Amino acid sequence: MARVTTASKPVAKIVKSERSHHGDTFVDEYAWLADKEDPDTIAYLKAENAYTETATAHLARLRDTLFGEIKSRTKETDLSVPARKGAYWYYTRTVEGQQYGIHCRIAVTEGEIDPPSTESGVSLPGEEILLDGNELAQGHEFFALGTFDISPDGRWLAYSTDFDGDERFTLRVKDLSSGAILDDVVENVFYGSAWALDASVLFYTTCDEAWRPDKVWRHVIGTPADQDVVIKEENDERFWIGIELSRSERFLLVESSSKITSEVWYLPADLPLGEPALIAPRRQGVEYSVEHHGHRFLILHNDGAEDFALAYTSVDAPGDWTELIPHTPGTRLLGVDAFSQHLVLSLRKDGLTGLRVMPLAGAADYDISFPEPLYTVGMDNTPEYDTGVVRLHYTSLVVPDSVYDCDLVTGELVLRKQKPVLGGYDPEQYEQYREWALADDGTKVPISLVCRKGTPRDGSAPAVIYGYGSYESSMDPWFSIPRLSLVDRGVVFAVAHVRGGGEMGRAWYDQGKLLAKKNTFTDFVACAGYLVKSGWTSAEKLVARGGSAGGLLMGAVANLAPEAFAGIVAQVPFVDALTSILDPSLPLTVIEWEEWGDPLHDADVYAYMKSYTPYENVTAVDYPAILAVTSLNDTRVLYHEPAKWVARLRATSPGTPVLLKTEMGAGHGGPSGRYDAWKEEAFVAAWILDTVGLAG
């Protein structure tokens, strides 16, 4: 049980503010916390941090132990499997004691086919350091890259940096032949970039005031940024826009998409000063993406195909779509990667991911198979178009992240690297399961579990249940070194694959959004109940965890079934959902209307969201212990949502042990350096162990 501290709890001042829509008036006592420039706001956040530090002081030694376990299991000096592009092998390496990766390359030697060995973990002979994140991050509490983009000829590197966590990047170009940083600098850009074929032009994206990417720009290398030209602007506030260079390097593809509709333009990569041409006009509710392949554009789409189908159209004159792979209900097509002689289709079926190889020389299609009952497989970095070998990423709840090369002709898999887990990790000492809970409406909801062998099924084991359930994002099985510190102490780790995610196909997503959003919450409660009824754990030893939209899930289930959990961890939680979605000036709001509904203009949506939004539904009940974690510079879920939530929980349910921890110099993803991230994870893990009575 989480310890209740005798330290003075921060009390947020009450300043009543009214919000009226559709005949309903809501009085928000803590709306003032949205003013980041108000000294009282910063003072309150710092007071909460101080209180949290005091309330968890007894866990300091445990936190140090957990951090030490994460560190000792991690091969700190290591490097990724090199990926070939043109005349070089590209890779990233890390060095013990340094927070960030170092991006490098070495020249391909004559006749070399296989990537250089990474067994030593240290720098490779002939290494050229392209970008050292540790050098860039010096003097900054936060550091992130928004793009790392090598030009097709290997001469230039376009990269962008963020030192605040607000996802506002500064774009620069480095001459890799001399190491010089060019005068070409563009401020306030978004993620990503794309080169023209001859590297004379660099394309990038900027955002509007609501931080929605709305413009694609053309920058001619060697010219001032104020001479850059917008090649495509998206004025519909529901849509985001971006640009990429096709793997074939023949076309630049500009895609604009909302949650349910998309549109793509193309521009020959050798004619970067031209104007993009349209592949197919947008139609409401029709999503499509484009991959170039020889004489055709491959079109992955949902036009009359709920789980998507694959078609193609002519490169010379895009028009009608010719079917290539028909729609198969229950098999969700996720993407297609085109290579000169093969296509590789990413898909999911029966709750698991898969890859299908489609040879173009008459051989039969085949699926790449793996022996585990639960796993995640997907395409990894394969930048070459003219290749017969592709790189895959594979992992499960017990198998560390693994990189395979697959021979597309024979189907042979070669393991190039498995993430080292030091200290004698043995996957045979762990078990993973796929089980099914029954939702209130009779729907079977999958649960993935991992535990130590011999874990009792008598309700005595503590457990963590994780959930997300939005945007068709699937929480497919993944391996985690930090998670071992919990599981090795007897904790069962479970993932509830609730509706709103994409685990079971597009219909699974549709059944957990808009006016069906409550299915996400009731599914999660049903999964928690299943774990208890089947003996995996008990409510007194069950902690729920989720972040971002999964943080909304945490706030909703806290109100819906507070008795079902001993504790709840809500990270960057979207807990004041209705207030945010009512404000079109905020980042992400308008584009989110196709996910949650539009409460500003639709009274039914307003009433539905009001009935579940966590902040407005806090009542005077006994909540489980709650740990809320946020970041001051988060642009996706603003810090004041969890701050207001915690303030209201304190005022309404004073007996609830609730803590708020705010990273004062980070963004949506939390601390940026790997050691800082490990410390954050150790903090959360210690709180979980304390909550379930395992703090020692």
C-alpha cells in the first residue's frame, strides 16, 4: 500500500472560471493553471514536485537499486546493425556514461555483402562520425532530433534539433566531406525532411499557430531561408501534411491526411523545382498511402475495404486503381514496402503482426513465420531499393529486440543481432500467455501476459496492467529491460488490448472511438477483473498504467472502477479531454475531432465526452493511490491537464494518496537522455512496488 506522508500537501488556489456550451455550464476552479507564464503556476508545480520528493523519500534506496539493475543489464557501449545505403554502412552506437547516440558510417569494401560484425560493441575500423548527440546536447537539459537525413549522394546531412521538448526544431545542413555546418538554417520546423535526387534542394515542413504541420517548403542549398518557397499548403485544419523521398529515389511524395481521409501528390525527384501533381483527390473517409514501384504507384487503401486492400496505378498518368490484393476481412493490411523484385506486405491477423513476401518473378507468395505464440515482427531499416535482402525487427515479451536479415528469394532468416541483456538473462525462466477477457457486451478482449515461471495463480501475485486504446495504435508484445526488475520480484505484467487500438483490425478501432469510446474503458475494467477472477492477482495488488491517451484511460477507469485497482500510474495523461477538445486554438484539437468527436458544434458529443472526461467526473470516493507524471513543455498533452486533475482529486477526495511529478525541462516523451529515462522508470517502478507491498 502506498505510504501516506505527513508532509503538507500542496493546495491549489481556487479561481472560478465558467465554461458554457450547449446549455451546460461547468465551473472550473483550476483553469488558471493553464497559464504557463503565471508565477503561481510554476510555484504550484514546484510545490507538487517537492511534496512528491518528500512522499517518496523512503523509496530512494530502492530507486537507486532499480536504476542499478537497469544499468547493469544494459550493454552501455554498443552499436546497431549497420544498414547499407550506396557506398556506406550506416549505424548508431552508444558509449558508457553518455546519454545519446552517435551516428556513424564506414565505407563498403569491395565485394562486401554482409554487414560488419557488431559483436565488439565499439566503433568500427574506418569510422566516420556524422553526428554526436552528446556534443549537440552539451549545456542543455533536453535534446532530441527531428530529422536525420542523408542526401542520396551521401554528401549532405540534414538534421534538426530541439533543446526544450516542445517539438519546435531548428534545421541545419552538414557537409559530410568537410565536416562544415552550412549557413543554411531554418527555425521552427516540424519533424522530417526530404532531399531532391541531386541534393540541390531540401524539402521540410512547418506548422501553423496550433502546431499543425500545414506547409511543405522547398529550400535550395546555399540560399537564405527567407527565399524558400511553399510547394504545398494544407488549409483544412483536420489535416497534417508531410513529405518523403521514395525508397527508389525517383519521386518525392507529399501526403496530407486527417484521421480518416488522405491525399497524396508526387514530384519527380530529379525535377525538384516543379510543381507536385495529384495522385487521387481526397474523398471523405477514404485513406490511402503510396509506394513507388517501377512503372506504378502502389496504393494501400480502404475504399470499400475496411481492413484495407492493395492496388496500383500508372506512374505516367495516375488514374483508376487496379486491384493487386483484394480486401480480406480480418486481415488488416498495414503497409507495403517495394523493392526492385519483391514486395513485402506488413499485416496483422488474429491479434498478431506478420510479414508477407510477394516475389515478382512468378514464385508463390509466402509468410515469414516465427515459433512463439506471442510476438511482434515488422520491417526494419532497409534503405536500398535494388536488394534481395530486407531487414526485420522481431521481439516478444520474453525475447529481446532482434534484428534479422531475410533473403527474399529463399526466405532464409539470419539473426544479425539480439539486444544484449547482461547478468545471465534466461528467457526460459519466463512465461508468456495470451488470454481473453469478456467485455460487458460479450466481446472477447485479448490480454498478453508475462511472468516468472512458477508464479502462483492463487491471487497472491502483484500485477501491472497496461493499456492505451486509441488512434488504432496497437500495443503489440515488446521486450523491456526495466520491466525485468518488476517481473523478477514476482510481478505479473499484462497488456490489455482494448478497443480503440488496432490489435484486432480496423473494426476494433472503430468500436473504441467517437460515441463508442467508453468501450475502451469498460474493456480495460473487464481485463482487470479477469486477472483477478482467474487468479493472476487481486484488486489489492493490481496497478494500472497508461500514458497520453492511455492516461485518459487511466483517469476514466479511476472514476469508473476505483475499487478495481490498488494504484494507477498516469503518464502525460489526457485527463481534461473535453476542455481541450473544445478549444480549436490548441495543438491537435481540430484534427482530433475525427477521433473523439466535435463537442464544440455537436451537443450529443459534448454530453458523451462530459460523461467520461476524467477531470470533470472526479467525485468524493476512495480512489486508489495515483501517480501522475507530466512535462512542462509537452505540446501534445499540456502539463495543466494532470495538474488540474491532481488539484481536483486532492480537494474532492482528500484521503486519496495522489502525487504529481512534473519534468520542468522535457516534452511529451519525458526525459530525453537514456540515463535520465532509466531514472524516471526506476522512480515509477519503485512507486509501483511500494503500492503492492514489495518495497521492502
